[in-house]
Amino acid sequence: MDAGEEMRFLNRINRLVRRLARKTHFTVRELEICLLIYHKLVKDQNDPQARYVSTHQLNMVFDTVLGISDQVVAGRIYGALEGTTVTSHITMGTWARMLSLLLRGTLGEKIDHCFRVYDISGHGKIRREDMMVLLRGCFVKHAQEEVEESIKDLVDILIRRLDADHDGEISLEDFRVSIRKSPELLECLGQALPDRVHVYAFSRTFLDRVKKF
């Protein structure tokens, strides 16, 4: 992409950038770079009709840049941001909001995000059977009976820790209250965020302010 094309693209998205600046943790310049990355990914498809980053490309970004190689997990993460479990692409606005959350999100934003990732039934509740499905992916495969018993035991423990109102299901409010008390449980049902090493490495490529750890 030459300087002229870059300038034309930035002029075209000027209003979107201003709008996103009020909804993300990025500066205007950081958003411009963020969306230039998006634009270059679209161009890499070598399809003149392409307008969006495909989920295939997004899976590659998650794997190579964010350190999340499990495509099922990646799908849950960007599906939670799009508000759907089935999508073939990701919009420019969702891309910006996704990077804002993953790179600079507050604890409150991450709590709500993780809950959406774990709410695989889409009912606004994390149920015992949902937890079983999520935790199966976290266990190394041994004898099936041993795995199932271990998962059941872990689910029992997590329900006791997370079910603030003791109704047998985890609501968003239950999750918020419990994680505020015990932040170490934020990703207790599987990875929903990139680790700090990948966040730091990616942030350094285009953000003005990068927190060290």
C-alpha cells in the first residue's frame, strides 16, 4: 500500500475513527493504524469484492499474533464480540473493539467478555452442562471415565465459587460478583483472552502507550 492509497483509506474512514475513539481505549492515531492493519488483511485476500476480514484470516491472527491456536476458542472469542456464534467475517468496528478489549480492556470489560465466551448456550446463564463442555477442552485426554469424574469434581467446585445466589446457574451478575472477589478465576472455564506476553508484543507494534509487566 503506497502513501496515496493509505491517505485515501484514512480519509474514507475518518468518521468511523472518530466514532470508535469514543468507544475504545485507543487514540485516533492508534485507531488509524489498527484499521490500516484490517485494510491490509482485506487486501491480502486478493479479491476485489472482499470487504471484510474473513474468519480464516482472523484465526491466523489469533494463532500467530495472540497465541490462541485453538480455532474453537478463537471462534467463541470473536463470536462473543459480534454477538453471534456463526459468522464468516468480522467487521471493521468489531475488529477495533476486539483489539481494544484484548489489549487494553478494563477488568469489568474482561469479566463481561469472558462471561459471553462461556455462555455457549446463549441463554444468559452458564449452566452445569455448559461448564462440562468448556472444561473437557482443557483436559489432557486420559481414560474417559477419569476425565469425566475430574471434570464433574471441578464443576462442583466452580459452581460453589461462582454461584453467588445459589440457584445452580451462573448469571452475569453472579460472575461479576465472584470475579471481583477472586480475579484469579477470570478464565476458570478456559482461555478467553491472550496471555500478557502476546499482548505486550503485539501492543508494541502500533500502540503509543504499552504497559510493561
